[in-house]
Amino acid sequence: METTIITLLTIAVILLSVVIIALLVAVILVIVKVNRIVKSVDQITNNLSSATDWLSPVKVFSEAVKAFNKFRK
């Protein structure tokens, strides 16, 4: 009787250990994927802010003036 209880407790501990390891692996994978998504969003935000800067009428006009000044020299 005593060995049966010890055997069942050992099996329960092993199963719980496997479940905990599996959950840790799943959490690490999710964190890695979220990190990749955040990097992608950061790059998209930088590109969008750069494009927005270039769409500003002041920026377009000032760059056109600079281009014409370089052309005249």
C-alpha cells in the first residue's frame, strides 16, 4: 500500500514537472513572437513618420528650393 502511494506521487510529480516545462516553453515562444512583432511595428512606425515628414508642404517646398539653389550654382 505504501509503495503504491509513493509510486502515484512520483508519477504526479513527474507529470506536473513536464507540464511546467511545457508551459515555460510556450511562454518563451510567445514572448519571442511578441518581440518580433514589436520590432516590426517599430520599423513600420519609423517608415510612416519618415513618409509623413516628407509629405509636409514645408518640407517639400524647402527641399525644392534647395534643389533649385544647387541647380543654379
